[in-house]
Amino acid sequence: MGNLGDMTYRGVEVLRSADLILAEDTRTSRVLMQHYGIDTPLQSYHIFNEHQTVQRLVERLLGGTSIAVVTDAGTPGISDPGFLLVREAVKAGVEVECLPGATAFVPALIDSGLPCDRFVFLGFLPHKKGRQSALQALASEERTMVIYESPYRLVKLLEQLVEVLGGERQVSVSREISKLHAETARGSLAEVLAHFKEKEVKGEIVVVVGGK
């Protein structure tokens, strides 16, 4: 997700009123803040420092500081930093509230044309250890499957899915959701694989695969 217009009015109000904003990448989030005239202090908060900083942040919350959390292109906690802080804040008795906002897998799932009454969100599959067993487990899954992938590994993932599920299984691949160059490619795994083999893949990727 990357369209500045996806921001909600309430989200802007909360970011303006907070004492501190935790941002996955302060450079990326600063663009959003400047666009909406938000001058709340920003602090870096990402997967490489969240374990080291979470207790200090909880102490600040207990001391009365109001903290908002944002991530670069989606909702905190959904394959993004956020879960750890929420868990520890709840344990400490701090009130936590999640605002509705942009989450890439929802529009990708709906745009896919595949059944979305029952689905399973898998996030990023393991890169190395456990990847093959994770892929094999998909073969018996009857629900629609939602997978996040990087543009650099998309073709490899589609090739692996063809091996496990067969080339005729239906799939939808969405990238750059809500941005200027948004694209959704639908069809069989074999067809969509051929499509992305012929082009340079850019942007954040959501792969939606039909169930068994």
C-alpha cells in the first residue's frame, strides 16, 4: 500500500495528538507526516530493534506517554513490527487500540476473484529452513491462501507452487496495490508464472492461490 489518499481522517488525528510515533522507517513515514502537516516526533521501530526497545517503550506508556505505531506499507503486526509491543503493553495493563487502515492482503484477496468467505493468511513463507514442508502443506489446503512475497523471489515462489499444486491451479498476483503502477495478474499458475518471467518485477507482492 502506498497511496497517500488511503490514510483515514481518524488516523491523521491520532498521529497529530500522540506524543510519539514509532515508525518502521522514519524516512518513509516522514513523507506521510509532511503531507498531512503532522509534526509529532518520530522514532525508529523495526524488527531489528523491537526486542531491545520494547520494555523501555512500555515504561513510557505506563508513565503516561501516548505512542502511535505506523509501518511503511500496511498495518502494524501484519507481517510488520507491532505484535511484540502490543503483547507487552496488554500484559502491563496499557490500553491498546487498533485503527482501521490499509492492509494489502484484503484488497488483493477481493480483487483475485477467488473465494474469500474462507481463507488462510500465511504471510511470508520461510525462506530456507522449513520452506519445503510449508509448501507441501499447501497441497491439502481447501481454503484460499494468501501469501506475501518479495519481488526478487516471486518467480521462484510461482515455480515452487507449480511443482506442488500443479500448473492449472488458479492464482492472482497483486503488486504495488493502490499505487500508480498497480497490477493484478490472474489465471493459472502456469500462465501467471510465464507473465512474470517476461518482465522485471517491482513492488510489494501479494499472491492469492485457490484452495484444493
